Amino acid sequence: MQTRADILKIQEKISKEMDSKHAEIFSAHLLVLEDRMLIEEVITRVKKEKLAVEYIFFRRAEKLCKGVFQNKGSVPQGKDKRYRNVGRES
């Protein structure tokens, strides 16, 4: 997948030029690319509700994070933070 390769290149470059902490956000982007359930849900809602992808994604990421805080352990540790960060970038 070209997008994945592009993100990995950017992550590596940022890690070398700045530090690994700044490159961490790209891990979240990779998680989103690999989360088929999230992607399918967003696509389905875009088609059904005719809303912007950014809005639907942000709302879904927000809901996911709330669920994590209410029921710790339902999402792997750190994944909630990464989804929240990607959701804010939209």
C-alpha cells in the first residue's frame, strides 16, 4: 500500500530530524489505515447520512475514546490517544 509506505517514510524522516516523540503521531495514522471496522463504518455512514468524512470520523473517534475511559481495556492501551489525535487533525 503506497499510503502506508509514504507515512513510514515521513515518520522515519521526522524521527531522524526531530525525535521519535514527534514522529509518534504517524503511528496513529498507520492504525487508522489498518482499522477495517472503522473504515467500513465511516464509509457506510457517509453513504447513508451524506455527511462529511471528517465529521463522521471525528465523531466515531470521540465515541471510541469515551468508551475507553468508561470501560478501560476495550481498546489496546495507547490506541485511544492515537485515534483522538488523528481525529483532531481532520
